[in-house]
Amino acid sequence: MAFTLPLTINGEAQAAAYVKATIARCDTQTTVVQLQTWTSQASRTNGGQSVPDNWLPDGFSSLQVFATDLNLQANNPVAYAYALLEASGKYPTATWNV
């Protein structure tokens, strides 16, 4: 499970950067989601390394902090992380569930 979105990485426009999310920390108040970004899904699939944070554009952080939403439905922690990201509205051009 991941999402793609247009993103400029290290000064180069990527039409569909590939972003994978995992929960870094979660309690009843706060959920921290860790994002890893690749230039494309092919890069991720073929064993490429995720891009370093300093290559990401301003405003795109690899750590996203959310208030824990106990009303948000998800089958597992990974699905919950993606549900939080999608519900945040921070990625309006994203293609979800890639």
C-alpha cells in the first residue's frame, strides 16, 4: 500500500513519486506517520533507495504528526496511517492505494 503524487525531488519534477507510510509512534493523543519517498514506483520495486529528506521540497516532511482519530475506521495500523494521510487533505493530487 502506498500513494503517488507529482513531486519535485532534488530539483527534478517527478510525475508520480512513490510514497510509503508506516506508523512511527501512536498513542491515544498523537499518531506520527513516517513517510519514505522514491522517485517512482519502479525505483521502489527494483530496489532503489528512498530519497533523503534534504532532496524533498520545502513543506514536504517525512514525519507527519496527527491527532489520533479514534473514530477513523481501518483494518490495521498501516491502513490507519494511510487513512489519516488521505483525510488530512495535505495531498490533494495523490493517487491512493497504489
